[in-house]
Amino acid sequence: MRWHERWLKLCLETGLEPRTMGERLHRAVMLAGARRGLALRTRQTYAGWMARYGEWAGTAGEVMMIDRASEWLTELVDKGKVAFATQKQALNALVFFFKDVCGKEEVIFNVRLRRTEKRTPVVMSRREVLAVLDKLDGRYRLAAELQYGAGLRLKELVSLRVKDVDRERGQVVIRGGKGDKDRVTILPERVRRALDEIWGGLRQLHEQDRAGGLPGVALPGALARKMSRAGERWEWFWIFPDDHLSRDPESGIERRHHLHPKMYGEAVKRAARDVGVEKRVTSHVLRHSFATHLLESGTDLRTIQHLLGHTDVKTTEIYTHVAIGVIGCGVSSPLDRLE
């Protein structure tokens, strides 16, 4: 089957007759994304971009022309003035459409990407980190300690499961991180002791859910289809379970989800503001601070790259710009040497 015929067939499988080209692309991408096991948010993002592209292109013939797709990507910068990250997101959506929806093997766009300036990450001092941690309590404090102590991204933190934390070996295994890569990072001793204290409570909550006949926790990707009952097992339970049940937006099943990232992020922002940190603090600043403080303590860049899960060490090198001039790096201002 030719690739454009495959696309048309997929559009018909979406059910309702689409009224516009944008709707047709939106439904096709949502369906193909579900088959690929993409996260709901990723599918929604790709489908949203493809709906915009479909309305811009107008006809099926125009939609399937890679030259037209390249023109649209360039126009996003020239007329829409979008940032590099936004344009890259639209590019990823188009790549998914042509490859995974249409089945086209080779996709090369002739597009001018917007230049992006590397921004220096916001980093807190050790004193500021400690003040923020002291302001937090309960699971928010434990989550913040783990994020700072292990250098986790927000999504990686809140979606941790029992099986991902090796308390005996002092390791945290991040599965399916950014770029769908696995990695191993540090489990701080302080966090390990705190987990030992709450472990029994987590186990009890899991047993209560099982005794109450609740559905198991959500599983990633295709596992939900291959191992439908695995979500009921203890090893798949959340490290940071939510206090309340919520309805799964995709399946409609009411189950226990993990701690909401927005609630945790707001708690960190509020704590930083309350203790007088005069910086734009988000939860991701804890990850930046982890990397910078390791660098200042003499940890080599390659090790930090591995712990953070960066594909390219150049991404990790951004922290050298923050650390330069700090005494911990062996560099001090000549002003401080004047007598």
C-alpha cells in the first residue's frame, strides 16, 4: 500500500467523518499515537500541531507535500515569531505524521530553524536549597530532597515506582526518561532513611486499594495492553501516590494516580518565595542546583552527564558557565587577592 493511501485509510478508521482537514489530521495522529503507545500529552501535542498544519495546508494533496510542510515550519518563525523549542515541537509532530501515520520511510525537511540563545540556568546556593527544603514538609519535602539529591526531572520524580528505587544499593532507576532512555542515578542516604520510615505506610495504602477492589495504577505505554493486571502489583505502586482517587482522562477509569506535578511545583515555588530566595525558582531549579553543586565539588562532567541523562556532554557543559568564579571550582576573583 502506498504511503498516502495508508494515511487515507487511517483517517477513515477514526470513526466520525471529519469536517475539516485539521480535524482529519488530528484524529489520525491521535489514533496512530495510541497504537505506538505514546503518552496522552504527547499525542495531544502532536495532534494539535497537525490540526494547525492541516488548516494551513487546506487539501490532502498539499498536506502530503514535504515542501509545503517545510514552508509551514519556516513561516512559524518568520511570521509567528515562535521560539526554537516551539518550532522543534512542530517539526517532531510532522516527522511523526509522515513516518508513523503515513508510513513514509525517509523524511527530510528543507527548513530554516530559528536560532536559539543558550540561557544560563537558574541555580540556588546550598544555603538557599537547605532553606527551601526546611520550609517544605511531608511528602513535598521528601520529593524535593530526592529531586535535588538525584537530579531528577519533574516527570521522572512524580512517576517513580517501588521497583525503581533500590534502597539496598542506593540507586534510583529512571525508566523511559527524556528520549525514552533508561539511566541510573543516586539515592541519597538521607532520602533512603526517610523512605524506610514511610515504606510500611506505602505498603498499607497499596493493600487498602487492593482490598477495596480499586483498579491498579496506570502502566506506561504498551504494558497496559500486554500486562493489564500488573498495575495491581506492589512493585508498580507509586513512591508518591496521590491522597485521592482521580479519573484517568484516557480510559475513564477511576484509580490512584501519582502526586500531581503542578501541586508539587507550586509547593516548591511557594517555599522559595517564603524564605526570600530572590530568583525565579521552579522545581527544575533543584535539578540545575544538583548538577552545579556536583561540578563545584569536583565531580567530572561525564559523570554528571550520565546522572542527568544528557545525550550530549555539550548540554551538561552549560553548568560550567554557572560554576565559573565559584571558589569550589578553584577559580576566584583577582579582587579578592588584593591586599
